Amino acid sequence: MIARTWRGWTKASEADDYQRHYATVVATELRGIEGFRGARLLRHQAGDDVRFTSITFFADIDAIRSFAGDDYGFAVVAEEARTVLTRWDERVTHDEVAVFVT
């Protein structure tokens, strides 16, 4: 299994909007991908800046490609998300999951 990690930042006033987008639009899209194994969205606020860390889990690189395309290291950031994010990682990281506890 592979973990795909990405970070995006927004103002505190826009954070709930991004979280709602992830919980609805992003989650729905991910659930439709064969090989998708789950996701977590982490939220950290420091003053007026909120950092979101998305960790998605996929069975293999082919499953990631079906979500992200051939250049699967490039971040997938929908236009709706871009309207509330102030910045984001252009590239994501991929790590082999060594231990997965539920």
C-alpha cells in the first residue's frame, strides 16, 4: 500500500470551506477509484493560517495514476479548492506503508 501526502494552506476564515470541499467532493471522487484504501485530512491552525495535510492510501501506483494521471507526483488541486487555498504543495510525496493500524 502507498500513502500519498500533500499539504495546502488557507486563512482561518476559509478553512471550514476547504474542509467541507474535501469531505464531500474529494471524498466522493476518491471512493470511486479502484484501489483506493482510505484518506485522512489533518488540520493545524497557527494564528490566521491553517495547514491541511491530506494523506490518501492506495493499493499501488496504478491506482494513484487513475486519480492523478501519468505524472502522479503532481498535486491534484481542483479549481474549487484553489479559490480558498492561499498556497499548496505542487508536488506530493509517496511512501510505502510499513504498518497500517485501524
